[in-house]
Amino acid sequence: MRASGILLPVSSLPSKYGIGCFSEEAYEFVDQLARAGQKYWQILPLGPTGYGDSPYQSFSTFAGNPYFIDLEAFVKEGYLDKSDCEDCDWGTNESYVDYEKIYNSRFRLLRKAFENYDCETDQEYRKFVKENAAWLEDYSLYMAIKDSLNGISWIEWPTELKNREKAALAEKREKLAKEVGFYCFQQFCFFKQWTALKAYANAKGVEMIGDIPIYVAFDSADAWAQPELFQFDKENIPIGVAGCPPDAFSATGQLWGNPLYDWEYHKKTGYAWWTRRMANCMKLYDVVRIDHFRGFDEYYSIPYGDKTAEFGHWEKGPGMDLFRALEKNLGKLDVIAEDLGLLTDSVIEMVEESGFPGMKVLEFAFDSRDSGCASDYLPHNYPENCVAYTGTHDNETIVGWWKSITAAERKLARDYLCDHATPEEELYKCFISLIMRSAARVCVIPMQDYMGLDNRFRMNKPSTVGTNWKWRIKKRDLTKKLQKEIYDVTLRY
């Protein structure tokens, strides 16, 4: 069955209090997706974020972002007064998230709600804490200790805490018990509200496409609580870190800095941690997009401490051994493999053997810098078993891309469209139609592209900080006219 969807991060939803969340606007967006004939809502990772605000650098691969908790629900339940929310400074621009103000305001309100909430007598809360203890205990203690030490990374903690000495952890659990409870409360509220929103979407015929990074952040509960999962030395210092080598787009490569997995250890455990991670994802989402899928075949290892990615080397990953184990433990997985870029034969074979649909991005099709694989992204070459995009969260908007490419590349694209007449301000619609009528079984369009927005509204520019992850849609922009345009192009193809 052919189907389509829209890419819109939760943070980009309209809402009253500074950032998109699981509020009534999220439910209204589900209704709009259904009316527009969409089967999928694709989002970005839901984990709690830190410095840089990137959803791909989270304090936990299992926890949820407390920014997404609906504060209006707390008002209805009596844990907050409406004036508590309205008296906060959420920023002045409704089109962008002001993360500093969100941080200062949200946690203050969450803390007040926690103090007004009776955790001891709520059986639903106690059940949640018990069922999620495998990750929740470590995460809540990690965040409580981190806060008590002014937010520094665990690698800078006192040795007895960094190395998780039992007596030191027991002392902190007792001393920081209330703070640990506060972080458990956040997670309880997050998952209760997310589960309700997902159930509502599913009832409307809309499925959720989640997104998980291949790696975890170094500054995370995962790395602190289970250092044996990673390539660390005896002092828990990384031996190598993740990234991408230099290419036509970046002369020094990309230095991500994530710890690398000790795949031999994972194999000895039957990939137990990955099984838990994917089981959690399949509960949270209907479909899971796995970022940087090629890293399972081969991964790029950069010496720890290097300032660029220029001097790394390739190492062999687990390949299909991991995914055979996951299927054995969890059954058939509904996964999208992010397989973008110049791929080796072994990566292509791994994706084909997995049966997972790969990704095709139209913006790569006319890139004169990358002619070696550009033809793979021309829509007439798309296989059925793929997910087609105009662009992703890492790309320019389609309007911004058109303005940034060379005149020769624009001519290539116009020739491919057989269209030299459509005005430039309307051309984005032609590109959406182009991939909609490809053979791809699923097509996902970023909301900015349906709206014809330029690069001022781009979600992320890789290897930069300060301006990313901020764009929000205005409620008044989700018009009936836009819904009809989306419905019409979906129905047509």
C-alpha cells in the first residue's frame, strides 16, 4: 500500500508556552493529518536534551524530554494554577523556541507540580516506576547528581561517583531522594501523555514514525551506568569517538564525539542492551527510523581528543548479526534504515538483506559535487521499498535548496522536470509532486516544504550550534487551504 506522511518535530508544534508539546495542539495536528489523507507523522528523537539542544545528543536513550509535558494538563489536574504558566517568560517570538527561557521556566513549573502531586498514593505512578526500574533508577540518580554538581559531565565527577562505587551511590540516593523522585515524576508524566497522544493518532489512522540515533551521548546515564557497553579504557575514558570522514561537503569531516560501542561485548550478551532499546522503541512508535544505519556495517573511529575527524579509521560493525538477534528476540521490526550518502557494497548488501526500506532524498539528485551517487536519488530510480523525502531535518528546505544550488544544477533539475515555465515561487510544489509519483511505497514531506518556506525556517544545519532545533509553526498557518493542498497531491498520486 502506498502512503504518505509529514515530518514535523514535536518541538515545532504551536502551543501556549514556548515549545511544542503534548498539548491540545498536538491532537489538533493529528486531526489535520487525518483530514489531509496522511498515514504517518514523523518526529525527531524524544529524549531529554542538554547543551546545543540537539535531540540527537540526549541524557538518556530511554527517557523522554520533560519540555514536551503538557503544562495545561497540570492546570486541569490542579497541580498548577493557570497564572503560574502565564507569569513565565517564554520568549517573544512564537516562531522560535528560546531554549534558555524554556529551561528556566519549565523546570520551575514542573517542580511546583511535583510538590503538589502525591506520588506515594498514586498506584499508577508506583507501577510505572517499578516497570521501568531497569533504566529509570540510573537515569533519575544520574540527573540528580548532575544537578547537585552544577551540570558537569559524569567524567568530571568525584572518582567514587564516576566509577559508581556502591557506598557513594547509596549515600547519594538517600541524600538526593527528593530530587530523584522529581526526575521519576517527569518521566511518569511524559510517558503517560505520550502514550495517550499516540493512541489517539492510531485511532485516527495515523502512525508515528520515531527516530533514534545509532549512538548515545557521552554525557548520558547510558554511558555512566553501563561503561562496559562502550570502548572505554580502565579510567572510563573513551578510546575512540564517532563521526564521519572528510568528504566533498566537509574538508575536516564531522566530529560527533559519541562513545563507540564495544561490539564484542554486545555480541557476548546476545545484544541484550540493544534488545531492550529496540523493545522500548517499538512500544513508543509504530515505525522506527534508525539514524546512520551504515555504522552497523562499518563505523568511523576518531581518536579521543582529536579536534577534527581527519585522522579516524574504519572499523567493522556487527552487521546483520545484530538484526538477526533483534528479530529473534522481538519479532519482525518495522524499521526505516537511514542509508544516505556514498555507500559501500557491504552496506548495500546489509540493507537489502535486512529488508528494511532505505531513504531517498530529492535534494541529493542534482548535486554536481556528488555525481557518483546522485543518480540513485533521481525519482525514476527509486525502488518500491524505500521512503522518499524532499529533504530531512538536516537539509535545507526545498525552497532554500533551490536558491542555494548553482545555475547548472537548476538547469539539470528543470530539464528533469521538463518544466521551464513554473515560477520559482511555486516550484516547490513541483518537487513534492515529483517524488509523490515515484515508485516509493512511502513518501514523507517536511512541513516547511509543504508551506514553501525558505532556509530561515530550516531545522538543523549540521556541524553548527546556536540556531538549530528552534523553528515552530504558527497555529494560524495550519489552514484548511493547506490541508486541502496536501490532501489533493496525496490523492492524485
